Amino acid sequence: MLVYDPPRRVCFSWDISLRWELESDPAKASEIEVVFAPDGPARTRVVLTHRHLDRHGDGWESMRDAVKAGWSLNAFAAAAAAARSAVARWAEGLPPGVPGLVKDVSADADEL
């Protein structure tokens, strides 16, 4: 973790080699930054930047080509919605007054 600045952004190293294996040398890691910004009353804009790909060394272009199509958050949004649903079903089975329980776990997909 390089930067943790909730709720605005997070930045971490991409410790994956050109062979798609764990890279143990931090000098050969690129960086991924995710920025969250309000985009209206019920929406959040998410900007993901993958930078310093050249740190992967000779052949870094293959890493760029592998990730250049972008990253879809659709799978993340679906997983988050499923998790909210599972938590809501679990919470319904608990007795009333359980401390620290938040029963309202609903959210619009645009809030992800």
C-alpha cells in the first residue's frame, strides 16, 4: 500500500512481473491509483490509473498491451450487490437489538 486516503483514493504497487508472477523487487513494480470523486448526489466517479509500467524493464510493453483495454468494474459491482443481499438475508435472521448491526445494507448500483 503506497497511499491510503479514504474516502478519496488508494494507491498500491503492482508487484507482478512480465511473466505474471510475484515480483519481489519494488523497483520493478508499477503503481495503481484508484480515485473516488462525487459525480452527482447518488453517483461516484471511479478513475483507475496504472502508471510506471516501464519499471517492469525490457519488454514492459507486453504488460501495457495486456492491461490497456482497461479494467471493468462490472464484476465488482455485481459481487458487491450479491454481498449486500447476503448480509441483508443474514441480518434478517438475527434477534432484534444485536449491537453494532446495520440492517439497512441496500444501495443503488450507481453508488459503487
